[in-house]
Amino acid sequence: MKKLMRSYTKLHSKTSPRPPGTPLLSKERGGGEVIPMNATLYYKIGLAVVLLILILPKEAISQPPLLPSPTPLLSLRVVVNSNQDGAVQADDVVTLREAIAIVNGTLPVQQLSASEKTQVTPLNANNASRIEFNLPQKQTTIRLVDVLPPLATPGLVIDGSTQPGYDASKSATPIVAITPATDKEVFRGFTVATDKITIRGLSIYGFTSRHGATASTPPADIFIGFAPYENRMGASKMSTPRISQPPQNVVIENNWLGIPPNASMPSITSAFGVSVFNGVNTTIRRNRIANHDGSGIITAVRAENLQIIQNIIQRNGFAGMPDAIRLEGIISNAQVTANLIQDNAGSAVYLFKPEGLVKIHRNNINRNGRQLQRAAIYLMGNNHEVLNNKITEQSGPGIVVAAYPQSKGNRIQNNQFAKLQGLSIDLVAQQNVGVKDYQQGDGANPITDSYQRRRKTGNFGIDAPRFLSPEFFIDQKKATVTFDGVATPGSVVQIYRVREDTDTQGPLNEVITTVNVDKTGRFSFTLGNLKAGERLSAIAIHPQYGTSEPAMNAVIRSIDGNSTAN
């Protein structure tokens, strides 16, 4: 104990140098007089601190404090009828900042003016609180001068579709816009800090951090996951303790993120669109997400059961993280379904060392890699599903499966590829871990001849199918062609028509059929309606290893040697 106390005193003497004769500690009496505190008292304070450290369990010191049990709040409907922003004050109108403070319970209804109270309606206890809009015509852009308070009321709905004139039947163009005020740097639009928050029908753009300013957490139009911040407007006296659970069941729908209501390019672009920093069961659907410096959607710590559905995600990533959707952290059971992802700087979907699997289904992915030559979809990890997507005009490969740290069992099936600068499917070997390999893959693999090479290659190095001949002939009597080949036993082989004029591996333009591989590794099939000069390729799909690279193309010839398609 004495040794520990000497260390404590020594540390203080180093960090707090003082002239000789100056007391160790002092306090100020009213009127500005400084009174020395007794050194013995200071020693006792230090001793108490040390004893507290020794007695308390380690967990009590290392774990962050939890939020206290929230005081039940009334469910309220609050109507925002002013596009102004600034310090909370009793006047004739309700601003968005005031509306959030009201539903959070940090601005009591009793403190509102008589006019403001007319915009607040109690709801049935079974209903969640709502923030709605009734802004004057031509005053529908809310220009924030500071970060808004976190959305901390479970079940809250912020509904821009309530603004008069909003027509969901006409492309659901937002009327209410939220953006930083001129010459104000506001790094975030909304911060979601609790469960069941819904943000709907808004245009949110221009939120970033520039000029060397630092933020405690990343900038974004919408940030999901509690984020400490300092509210300089005085609208809320909320403390910012840490919470142990991420927000759950958050819905972001029918918004334009990064896009003003007139669909023009904003003068200041947002850093990111939706940042799922720490959230569970988040749904992002039917939004337009464009013009961000970095990714349109990005995850970080936790994003289980993330649903990205029917969004239009375009023109993102030209001044930062270049990928339209970037998935990191825990992404178990995430789904990217039926989105249009186009004209982004890098990949459409990029996975970086995630935990858990993602399903990428039925997306239209085209003209990505506009700034960087990258794969349309880059996979790391195990057991991902990439099914029924259309991938075209990519300045790199279609789908790349990384080898490091490990990637196997990734099923890639029923996709269509066209106009690629690389393979339709590229399995990276582990010895190839340079920057280029983490963006573009490493090209076609040789036949794998050892367990170690398989282990160090994406999808366990499953070999591409091999046709037994580079050319097959049309049976003139039956007008059919019979094909034979070899592939990994236990797999199925999916046959593709190659419509582009190439003698290499693919691209896999159109699925024709799927055939089984027997126990010896042989497959055979017969097709009709083929013309001389047409080309076929194939991929093998194994239930344990995943999907292979494409086979070398085989060409169809007529029996007279003609190889030109009619």
C-alpha cells in the first residue's frame, strides 16, 4: 500500500509542478480569496481513491455506465410549423429541434407558449410519439445551425410525408428538406439512439465535417447507434452516458439522402448516407441515396439482420470510401435485395472482414467502378449468397472472393454478367494480398494441385469446370450438341451462354441449364437450338466449398467446320 501511495504522490508531483511553499491543493472562497487545503487532507483524499480502486471489482471500473431506467413519457404528436433553427425559446412556432426536445421529454410542454401548445397533441398510450410537418409554402427547407439532439424516444416516427402537398403516388418526391445552414458545419442530420425509430419522406443532405474539424463519431445524413455529442444550442440538457444495447428495429424509408428535393447536385455533399454504426434489425428501404463523398450505406460495429431493400444507390464515393454499400463488423443475416446500384466510384457492395453472412439477391448493378477499377461485388468471409443479380459495365471483375483472412462456402448462382473488365467470378489466392487484389482480384487460377493451395484460395480453391474439348459439333440429324466435361465431385455445374466475342472464360451472360456431376467428377448434357459460332462457359457450385471461377469457353461448330453464327 505504501509503495502504491508513493507512486500516486510521485505521479501527481510530475503532472502538477508547483513552486516551493505552494500548498498541494486550494479552493476558492466567495469573493475570490484562495484558501490552502491541508496536505494531510489531500493525502487522505488520495488514499481514499486508491482504496476505492483496490476494493471495487475490475468490471465496475472498466465497463461504461448504463442508462438509468427511462421515465415513462407521454405519447405526443408534435407538428413542426417553422423551418427556423436556433436556441429553444417560447415563441409562436415549433421548430424541428424543439419538436425532438419535446418528444424526448427534455422540453416540458408546460414551458411552451400558448401558440406552441396548439401544435402538440397527446396520443393514446398505445401509440408512439410522432413528429409531423406543416411548413409554410416555399419555406420547407430546414437549415440547421448545429447538430440535432439524438432521437431518444422509443417508437418515434419522423414523417415528412405529412407535409401538405406530398404525393406518395408520384414518385414520392420529398418536400421537407433538412440541411446545414449556410456557412455552418453540421456533421450529422439525425442520430438514432433508441429502438423502433422511423424516419420517412425527407430530403437530407449536406452533412459532413471539413476544415480539419473532428467529430466523436463519423458524419452522416443518418447515424444509427448512440453517439455522444455536445449540443451548443441549449435545447436539451440530456446527458450522454453510454448504453449497452444498440438501437433495434429502426426503419429508414422513402427518403432522399444526399439529394435536394429538386434533384440537383448540392453545393456541399454529405460524407455518408446511412451509417449503421451499431444497430440490430435496421431496415433501409425505398430510398434514393446519392452524391455522398463516401459510401451511401456503411456499417461498423454491429448490423445484424440489416435489410437493404429496393433502394436506388448512385454516384457515391468519389471523395472518400468509394463503395456504394460497405459492410464491416457483425452483419449476421444481412440482406441486400432488389436495389438499383449504379454509377458509384468503386464497388457496388464491398465486404471487409465481416462476421456473419450476407445475402445479395436480385440487384441491378451496373456502371460502377467509375473512378476506381474494382469488383462489382467483393466478398470476404464465409457462406455468403449472391443470387439472381444482373452485373454489367463494370471496370473490373463481376464478383471477387477474397482468400484472406478466410472465405469459403460462398454460393454465387443464377447471376448475369456483361461488359466486364475481368472475370465474372474471381477467386483470389492467399499469396496475392496486395492493394490490387483487394480491389480487382488476381485473375484466373490454375488447376489446384494440393490441399495447401486450396486452403489458401477463396472458396477453398474449387476448380473451374473443364470441357473435354474446346469445341463441340452440332449433330445435323438431331440439331443438338452434346457436351462433356469434368468438375469437382459433389458439385452441380451451371451452364452459361457467352454472347460476347471472347475466347477466354466468360463473361457469363445468360444461364441455360444446370447439370449434376457424378461421383467420378464427370458431367454431360445435350442442348438444342444452338448455332455454329456460339460459345458456352460454366461454373461449379459445391455445397461446402462454394462457387468456382468460369470454365474456359467452348465454341459450337457445324460438322462441315463452319464456326460462324448466322
